[in-house]
Amino acid sequence: MEAAGLDSEGREFKNAEEMWRAQIGDGADPHKKNDWYRKGVGYWEGVEASVDGVLGGYGHVNDVDVKGSEAFLKTLFSERFADTGRNRHLVALDCGSGIGRVTKNLLVRYFNEIDLVEPVSHFLEAARENLASGKLMFSEMHKATNFYCVPLQEFTPETGRYDVIWIQWCIGHLADDDFIAFFKRAKAGLKPGGFFVLKENIARSVGPLDNGTVTLGLLEIFVANVTQSNALERTLNKTGFVLDNEDRSITRSDLYFKELFGQCGLHLYKSKDQNGFPGELFAVKMYSLTTDTPKRTHGARSKMPANIPAVIK
């Protein structure tokens, strides 16, 4: 990714390669990369296992997030699955599941089985409790089945098990090489006709506010004087990523994501912006990704788009 970026302290990077070299090294020292992941998990280990906790104090966006995700998922079901999947046993994988928020509020209503993978142990234990059969308003035909306490960079999905692999507000913790490696492994976990849904914060350029603060999502970078402000504004106008030094995650731009999708051997089937979030948050985008070339299926009426076009966990 050649576009410039910056971190939460205002440090500028001329490109993503420079940033990753500073964060995880050039591969000669594996301990530096391990330290990146250790600190990321360590941050979330200090966060309360609640909706407000996993949403960075923005628990009130839960409902609008779920509604946006559900609308996107229903469109995908109608286009990708015959009879919108009603006559098949549907299985999903919830990646970076946290406390099971997405599974409980969305996936369990559409899938017969959901597996959850999450590296933070107290989040996963909360998910087990939240998704216990007696607490769900669904029959045993819709349930959380497996709980894996494993980081994504080490996880390999079971071959051919999943209709949908859902990845939300977690992929920013993976370095680019692990991002690519994960998706290449995960492709084998999809059933024929299956697909990925990736929902993530998107880096975008904004201008400085009158009080000398530049807001990028939840990241506020104090600018000491007008000269610094102008320089930072020029950087933001070409921002390709934002690095969060606190939780060890990166918010990528739309173009950055699409470059990585290509390196993963994935095709962009459909994308949609999430609407209704507070203005101070990062923009959020949903991507549907397939291993096959996008095409219209099962008589879908909507026109297929061309293959173009936290904080929150």
C-alpha cells in the first residue's frame, strides 16, 4: 500500500511498508511481531466483557449495527442461495466474536450452527454464557456449536464447513502477511457457493477542527500550531491507514482493503456502507467476498455491481 498514513500520536508514515517495518520488523526478529499480537490481546484483556466494553463505550450503536448487517446479509442470501437458504443446513463462523454479540443478535437467527473464534479468554467465556441454549429464543436447530480460543493468525477453519465466514471489527489486528495467510486458509473452510462478510472501520481523510484537534474516528490528534495543522491536513488528504498505538490495530482505507483482497485471491461480490453511526466514529463498510468470479445467481433481480467499488471491536 503506497498511500501515506499516520498513527494515533500523529507520526507520519510514507507508506504501509514503513509502518509495518517499524511495528513488527522485517521478519528477522519474530519476537517483535509476537509482541505486536501480545499487546493487542493484552489491551482487550483489560476490557469489560459487555456490549459497551467490546464496542469501546459505544454500546448504543449495537442496534443500528445489527440492522445494517442484517439488511446486507438478507440481500446476499437472496442472491447467493436458492430459496434464500431455507432448505439447507447453514453454518457460520464468527471471527473475532468477542462476547458473541453478532452471533446472539444476528447470526443465530439465520444459521443452524455458529462456531466462534476469539483470542480473549474472558470474552469467549462470556459468549458461552450468553449463547447458552436456555438463554436463546430459538430451538436447538439454531445454536452456537464450537468455541475456539485462538487468534486469527493461528486459526485454520475446518475444510468445507461454512456457508458464511463473518469477520467484524477484528481484522485490523492482523499484519498484512497474516491477513493474506488467514484468508487463504479460510477459503478452504467455505462450502461451494459460500462467502465471506468483512465489516470494518475505514480510514478516510478529514480536515482539522477549529480547536486545533484533528478527529479520525475515535482517534484525536492534538495539533500544536497552525503549521503543524496544515502539514497534518495534507497528510490526511491521502491517508491510506491509521495505526492505533494503544490496542495495536490498523484501520485501512477502502483501497488498501481491495489491494489485500486481490492478494488473497478473493473477488469483491458486493459492498455497502454502514449508515447511522455517530459522526465521530470511523466510517464502516461491509464487503462480501467470494472465491469465484461474481455473477448473478438464482434469478436475483438486483444488478450486480462491477468488481469495483475501534476503537470498535
